[in-house]
Amino acid sequence: MQTIGRFAPSPSGRIHLGNIFCCLLAWLSARQKGGRVVLRIEDLDTARCPRRYALQLQEDLRWLGLDWDEGPEAGGERGPYEQSRRTALYRAALERLSAKGLVYPCFCTRAELHAASAPHREDGQIIYPGTCRSLTAEQAEERAGRRAPALRLRVPEEMWSFTDGHMGRYVENLARDCGDFLLCRSDGLFAYQLAVVVDDAAMGITEVVRGADLLASTPRQLYLYHLLGLDPPAFYHVPLLLAPDGRRLSKRDADAGLAELRPRLSAEELLGKLAYLAGFHPSASPRTARELLAEFDWAQVPKTDIRLPESLFNADK
Ligand SMILES: [Zn+2]
């Protein structure tokens, strides 16, 4: 079976080192096996993801030498590769789940959920306490007259486990550790969990390489694969890059963004430094993405978050 990997960024700003780190590992992992790479723009929240960022992202990836075989411009038979143009597929999947009696409307606001002091997951998300799980049809109808509901998936009291290609075995009890999760927000936006499963399956993705912040969402996605009768890909979760002070790197860290880095560093310098942080390149010396194919080795990649050294990405030294 041919390996098909993917980049699936959500371009709500210029990409930063963390995004590039993830794209680099996804690219190396697929290309080293002679595989293909799909670029999918996760722009469901179109207000937050203006098109100019998606175009800039493609330009930045090309500059880095991280190429793809199917995507917004490269085309391909599984397109379109922008989630904002694929909502009919997500709606169809939602209807299949609804037909199984597993979807119910939830009228809770974020404020109400926080006020209910529902327990939180480790990642800070609320474990839904099931407030709207057993509303009668009449109650739901009466509430729907006042507020558009979100839609949640009923999850069972079951353990879901999988073996991550990089992080090893991961187990979660869906009901206890997660709770009934959102498939569609009250404003009509499909949830990440549903869209990512539908798309990865439809695009024939065989391996998903992404940040460790998504490790905990994988059991939910595996449950959706199961319910929809789809084959899940292999998962590889990669450590997150942290700012020198230990905070999660974000779009607000301007000095970690490509707008700041591109004028100062060549693509080869940037990739060499990232490969060094990823543990498989012995020094921070410049390398092209293609040159790194010979060195890339999952076994060398750390499993814990990586703090960026203070000066590594400053003007070259
Ligand atoms: Zn609710």
C-alpha cells in the first residue's frame, strides 16, 4: 500500500516554527517511504482563515522545499482540498450518525458549562456533563425556539486505545475522560473531529503526523472511524515546540513566525536547525528537505516537548 501523508494546516496567520516542524516531519515520514503528500487547508472557520493566509502558506512551503502532490493548486482527484468547500461531505456523515440515534442537540452556552463547574480534561477542555443528553423531544423543541443548538455525539462508557507510531500506546475512556463531544457548533460550523475524519478517509491518508496537542483527540476520531465504517490511518504525534521561556509557541510569537525568520535565514538554515532539534541531524548545519531524507529517523525524535534555545534562530552564527 502506498503511503499518503498530509499537511493539514489551519491558516489563521502566517505559519510559525511549530507548524513548520510538524510539516517537515510529516513530509520526511511520507517521502522516506516513497509516499505522496496531500495539502489540505483546514479553513472551516472562514472568518478566522482568510484566503491570503492559505496562499501565503503555500508560498512558504514551496520556499522551504516541502512539496506536495495533491492540494489546492496541484489538484488531484480527491479534491477540493479546502474544507470550506467540503461541507456537504461533513453534513452527510453527520446524517449517518444521526440515523444511528447517536446525535442530540445541546443548548448549553460556554458560560453555562463553565458555571456548572464541569470537570476539565488535561488539555483544559470541559468534559461535557451530559446536561442535554436526555431532553425529551418537546423540551428540545421548546429550547430550539429560543436558541440554535450545537450537536453532540453520544459516547459509550468504553475504553478506546491505539498505538501511536511515535508516542506509543494511548488509552481513553470516552465517557469518563471526554464526554459527549461536539460534531457541529451552534453557529453551524462543523467540528474539527468530524471534518478531519471524513477528510482523511476520503483522501486515502495512510499516516497522520501532527502535534502532540492532538494526541488526546485521537480516541474520539477512532470512534468516529468505527461508527462511519472507515479505516483509520496510522498516527504519529510529534512533540510541541515551546518558546524559550517554556510557553506553547503560538502565532503571537512574532520572532518564531516566517515573516520574521525568512529575511534572516535561508530555508536550508531553518530546516537544519529544526532537524537538529528533532534529534536526527547531528548539528544545526544547513540542509535541504531532500538531504534530510537520508538522516530522518523517528527513533531519534524526542517524545517530550522541545524548548527552543534562546539564540538558535537568531541571525546566523
Ligand atoms: Zn447541553
